[in-house]
Amino acid sequence: MPRAVVAAGVPLRRSGSTDFRLMPRWFGSVAEVVGYRKRQPLFLLYGDIEGLFMASSSQTTNAPLVCWNCHERTVGTHFCSSCGKVLQVLERSDYFAMFEFPRKLWIEMGALEQKFLQLSWKLHPDNFVNATTAEREISLKRSSELNDAYRTLHDPVARVEYLLAIEGARKEGHNKQQAPPELLEEVFELNESLDELREVKATGGDTGNLKHRLETAEKNFESKLTAVDAELQSAAREWDSALESGDSAKRQLVKDKLNDLLNRRSYIRNLVVNVQKELL
């Protein structure tokens, strides 16, 4: 099957058609369900739909459950495979498993959105108006959780954050607020310029030169942010490769790398935001 390559918000022409993910009909439906807001892409999202659904059992987290209605063990994700009743929401859900995806960081967006719309229709509370109170409550919880799962997996950065969280590897702490060692001098100069600008603003002085200096610094840090995103893209490929090969040692190394990159990205992003606020 041909592989699709798309960047968020960029139309893709494939065999004379536009990628479903970007067609107005699909966008409208998804936006209506989850209140979708367009995000800036982190990296290209690609997929091989056949490969996406042929993951080994070690890459997914669907485990047999006991149905609340018929008390039979079921391998269904959302509905009991024996009696067909909607299943209760698990205390600790796996957003990847909800869509029957392996825990990969590169996801085919068309497949994600199509699956989301199918499940949204099946789990919508309107389909349970004549059901028991328990079933109506479960459908509400399922629908809400599905929306949260879609938002998370659709956003590249949130997807990485979530993966590390469920893998027990997300570590923020004080490191998130510490400047990377190689940026200490630049951060110090930036903070000095910000303080100067605030002082000049307070006294009503000319801020032209200072603003120009900060605009240059902003572009500099935005380029660093782009570089971090490229490193995240590369690390995401490494994670998927390690997942497919079953190399647990490699997965641990990649998780540590992803965690460090997220902390670095968060710090640089905060710098850029602070500069933008002062330049308003």
C-alpha cells in the first residue's frame, strides 16, 4: 500500500485526490465533536495503513476484560464481544489501545481521524437514550475519554508527553526550568535585554533599539526550537524502530532522550513566549 506523507495543515494530493484528513467534510465533523483547534505541526506525520493495524500483541495493550453485564471475559476495546454491551471505562486507560494502535509516535492521521469518527458515532449518548442508566453513564464517560484521546494523539508534542507518561518515563522536575548548559550565556543576555526593555517602558523612553535586539533573539531561539523539533522527529523514529524490534534496552535509551528533548523544548518555548509578550 502506498505510504502517505503529510504535514499538519498542508494538503496532500495522492492519486488525484486530497488526503481525507484535510477534506472539509472530515475537518468539519472532527471539529464539531472535539472543538478542534489548528495546531502548528511538530513534524511530518506518515503512515502505512496496513502496517498500522498489523502490530504484534506485544505492541498493544488490549487485555481481556470481564464484562459488567454478562460477566464473560472479552477482548473488545469498547464493546463486549459476547453480549455487545458498552464496556466500562478503565481506571487507567491507554489512548493508543483505544484506537487499536500500537504505541508508536508516527501515526497516519487519516486512519486516526476515521477511527475517531466511527467510534464517536458508536459511543454517542444519543445511541443510548433507551438504555439503562448505567449504560448511559458509561457512554458519556466513553465519549469524553475518546475526545481526550483524540486530542492527545493528534498533537505530536502531546503524543510524546503521553507516551512517556504511560511508560512511566516522564520526568520534568526542576530540569524543566533549568537552562541547557550550552544556552546559559544567551539566556543571560536575553534576560538582561528583557529587564532593560521593561525599565525603558516604565520611564517612557525609546524602546526601538531594544526591541530590535529582542526580535533578533526571538528568531534565534525560534530556530533552536525548530532544531529541537527535528531531534524529536528523529527520536520518534528511533522509538518506533525499537518498539518493532522488541529491543527493551534501546527503548529505555530513547525514552530518556525524548524526555530530555521535551524539557529542552519546553524551556526554549517559554523563552520565545516571554519575548513575544514583551514585544507586544
